[in-house]
Amino acid sequence: MMMSALSKYIFYPAWDLKDGSERLVKWRQLEKQQWWSQDDLRRLQLNRMKTLLSYAEEHSPYYREIFKQHGLKASGIRALTDIERIPVTTKQDIRNGGDQFISDQFEKQALVSAKTGGSTGVSLNLYFDGTCQEKRNAAQLMADRWSGWDLGMKRASVWGNPPVPESVKQKLRHNLLDRTIYLDTMDLNNQSMSSFVARWRKEKPGAVFGHAHSIYIFAKYLLQESITDLRPQGIVATSMMLLDHERATIEKAFDCHVTNRYGCEEVGLIACECEQHRGMHINVPHVYLEFLDANDNPVAPGDPGKIVVTDLNNFAMPLIRYRVEDVGVYSDRVCECGRGFPLLEKLEGRVADFLRLPGGGQVAGISLVERTLTKVPGIEQMQLIQEQLDEVTINRVKDSDYTEETDIDLVEAMREVFGESVDLSINDVKDIPQEASGKYRFSICRVTE
Ligand SMILES: [Zn+2]
């Protein structure tokens, strides 16, 4: 407790001072802005949008060209909806455009760089300026606190490839600030989970962070071993794919609510649940979101739309109307917590995770998997792979309730959705492997036409 307080009030500010970091300043700003009215937040967004567009028009060769091609002027943007005249930027555009996106005011070598995973088939090189990085970290801090974690508390991280502190400075930073214990999700087994439990008991972390499905596997282990003394203040699931039954299991094992969070490497934190756990508040000071239909027209609240994001923080590599390839539903409901950040009601998965129906429709793979798992007993985990329009492979892991009836019921549940014409085959697998990013994909559509 003493160490927590010291860390919160002394080490954090001291470290930020030493690194010349603006993170805490930006964070204090966000702490106030989250309670602003929706009107004030829209005004803030519009001002930031205008600044970003003028900057991109002048300094990003890619957007200068796009503006010219479409006869647009940043100065002509008077309302947020005016940006609908700017074409959507795709992952492929970023790949093709490369350094053309980067501002002529920055040296590429001096920027923070990141590479996205290739789970959607396109891997990208991204660059951020230092201030952008600070703002993203600040948003992370704000959202971490929504979960029940607070500055100075230790953290438990259920993650692939945990970082190993190397230099003295890193070790110092690790001990004073990060104070994180890791469970490596690339190697989850009873042995590794049991030693993680031992370290947890010693270190007593205030919150656990990780991909939803990995936390779920750990939660199931705790229930199975009747371990009931791991009691964090918060649980943050950072992968968008938080299934209802996984949430329920995690909450039971830790006796604590799960805080679902949505973000990506390209733009940082997009949205996060507050303590109400009813939808995710959109990080509007930092990102402007749109939800679009197949023709890139805006959808109504309550209707699923392809998420398009404008990053209001990144001047080094502006991303305007960038399509993240995820589908979500926004809401005009006001949250009971009183925060002015509008709500992202739910995520329906990646665009590539939608399976195609023979009749021409589409079904969100995540919903289908969810529905099947609740309906059909005997399945621990499953993944649907659609190779062709009329060919779906079901990878499934049996659980202890498995009987001969299970697969009959499984096929029947699938037939209700896909009809009789689709060829279904069941693969008996020991587990569903995670992607290199540590995320799990519940459905994959490989139909191209
Ligand atoms: Zn709320």
C-alpha cells in the first residue's frame, strides 16, 4: 500500500519530469474532458479536426495530392460531417503510399515506429511523433483507471512475448513504475499458470490486463483448481473479441467486472467501457469515428457499420478517414455515469470475420460462435473457416460435457444459418491456436470474388 502511494504521488511525476514527458499533463486534461458535455466535445473535435486537416494538406504529400485530386480545401471544412467528402483511406492505400503519408516536417528516423500484425492480410509500417505517443499513453492511463486500477498499483499482464527489462534504467523503471507481473500466453499450461498464481499471491497486482480469451483460459484454470483468493480491483480485456460466456467465467473466477476495451496499433485507444459496463465510451478528444455502410455512407445509430477513424493526435503520419476493417455499432444513448464521451455499443468483429451466406447475406462470425456455444453443450471452443461459399470447416475443441449428441446438435445449429446446400465438416482439434499478435480469431472468411 505504502509502495502504491509512493509510486502514484512521487515516482510517476518524477519519472515524467525526468523524461520530459507530458503524459501526466495530457492525462489530467483528459480526466476533465471526459465529463464535458457532448456539445463541448464536438466543438473540441471540430477544432482539432481543422488543425489536423490544414496540417495534412500542407505537410503530408499523400493527403496534399488527395485534396488536390478531389478539389478539396481544409479551410472549406466547417462541420465534422464535411469530411465525408474526403475519400476513405484503406490499409492498401497506406501500403502503396508508404512514406508519402509522413509529414515533411519530421525525420522518419526520429519518429516512434510500429508495425501492425498481418492478421487482416496487410501489415503496415506506422510512425508517430513524440507528442502523439504521450497523448496515447495518457488516454491509456485514463481508461486503465475506469477499470478500477489506479496509478501506482501493480499490474498482472496476460500477454504473448512479455518484455524482459534489460538495461539498468529499464530495470529501475520496471521496479518503480511498471510493476507488472507477466503470464506468457504463448505458453499457457498448468505449470506456468500455477507459478503465475504464486507470483500473484506475492505481488498482489491491482488489475489484470490481457487478451480476453487468454484471461478466460486462466480464469477457467482458477475455477478448476478452486483458487478463490486472486481478487484484482479491475480486469481489462484488450481484445475486441470478448464473448459473453467468457466474460461471465472471468467475472466468476476473479469476483470482479471485466472492462472491455477497443483500440489498435494505428491510432491507440478508440473506446473503453466505464464502470457501468454498458457499451464503450469513444475517446473523442483523440479520435473521430464514423460508421459506414457498403457504399461508404453513414449508417444510423444501432446499425452495424464499418469503422472509419481519423486520428486527431498524429501529425507525423496523418491518418484521415482510415478504415480499420472492423465493424461496430454506435449508440445515441447517454451513459448513466455522466461522461460526455459517446458510446460504441458493440463490436461485431473484423470485416474479414463475417461469413457469407449462400443467399447473399452475411453473418458476424463472433455472434454465430457465441450463439452456438451457448446452445450446444460439449464444446469448449470453436472456430469457423469458410473456404468457399458452400464449404465451411468447423474446428472444435471438446469439453467434459461432450457426447455423441454434441456434433449432431452442432451441425443442426449451423444448418439453421447456412441452410442445406453448404458442405459442413467438423475437425476435432486440441486447441485453437492464437495469432502471432496473441489474439484469437473465431471465424475466418476466405471467400473472394
Ligand atoms: Zn459510462
